[in-house]
Amino acid sequence: MRACPLLLPAVLFLASPSAGSEPFAVHRYDGPVREQPAERPRVTAKPTDDFDVTGSGDHPAWRQAEWTTLRRRQSDGHPYDTRFKVLYSKTGLYFLIDGTDRTLTATMSEDFMDLWNEDVFEVFLWTDERYPVYFEYEISPLNRELAILVPNFGGRFLGWRPWHYDGNRLIKKATAVVGGAKESNASIQGWRAELFIPYAVLQPLQNVPPAAGTRWRLNVYRMDYDGGRRTQWDWAPVGNSFHEFEKFGDLLFADK
């Protein structure tokens, strides 16, 4: 097999867009962009020992992490709240994402589908600012995932699926629904996702694994489609595309 020119341990996820077309997963939306702050936001991840991911978020390790709120990008969008927590261990990153909701608008029954077209939480990790390559992870209420490595050169980007995605490279994930059933179109009060992203799956991104004092760039997003109407949330404000990685916030790794 010939070596991939980008030297990424992945396989091509989608074909290259033609000139003038919109790259996949650009996440454009209806409605104006709110004014962006001059300073980007910052969140700190505290260290933890590894623990099991269940979707409930009730492990004692989470008590040391504070909730960080996402902002709704459309002022007239669905009036739901969204928040997240983050921790890190010697082997990977933990995320807990939680949101209120009314309808579980998700039908996709397989991983690596176009999850952003239904209810979804998203985590973007840019580990080294020297290179325009970052990791994108999406998870639906039905516990379906999309994990891709994204080279982004001047706004032209593609997603590359992990190769040998098993063993210590496999992301651990679980979702839980509040006030209803975990099934398509169910009436619910909210849902949450708990994730463990191992450093091994981020290879060959640089500045991995992090140590105390390391700084990565991060963004966390949400999409909701209740009633056929799309609403979006972000942590670090971006423009028309979720892939404006230069606007991501700071993720700082604490020593304790």
C-alpha cells in the first residue's frame, strides 16, 4: 500500500469538495452571528486517575471539575441550556457534556454518519498551533459517534477516519437521557454524554500527551433540531463555520 502524503494513520472519510463547493460538516446555520469577544475563553482541566465512562457523570472525579456554559448562537433559537466539564489523566481526556432538551431528534443508527444533521454534541481539539490539523469528535443522544482528524488549509478541509480504531485507540463513550426514553423522537427533558478520548487516537498530532502547564486549543459545540428548526451553541465564539479553528478557546492543563 502506498504511503499517504499527509502521513496520517487514517483513511479518507469524504471526497474532496469541488472548487466553489462547501466542504463537508461546515455547520452553517440560519441567523446572524453574535459579536465575538476580543479575548478568547479559557478552561482548565485538572488531573485525575482513570475511571469508567457510564454516561451518568456521577463518578466522584467529576466533583473537582466546574461546569462551563455554552452560549446559544441564535438569540431566537431553542431555549435550552448546555454545559460541559473536562478532566485529563495520564492516558487521555474526559468530557462530560449536558444539555436540556424537549425532543430526542436523532435517528442515525450507525457510527461515522453525518451526525451534525441531527441533535449532537461536538468536541474539537487543536493540540499544536504550529499545524492546521485538529481532531473533531461528535456524539449523538443515541450514542453514535463521528471521530475524524481534520487537516484545514485556508478553509479547505477534509475528515480522516482513525485507522486501527480499537484497543487503546478506541474512544470510550456513553450517553444518558433525562425524563424520557433513549429512542428517536422521544419526549425528554435533556441528555448528556460522557467521553474518554485516549491520547493514542490523536496520533500523530503534536504536543500530545499534555503535561501540567501545556496549552491546547478547544471548542465545544451543540446542534439541536427540534421541530425541524436548527439551533447551535458554541463555547468559543466562531463565525459561519465550526471549523474556524483560529478562534478556538484555550484548554490549560493544571498540575492539581
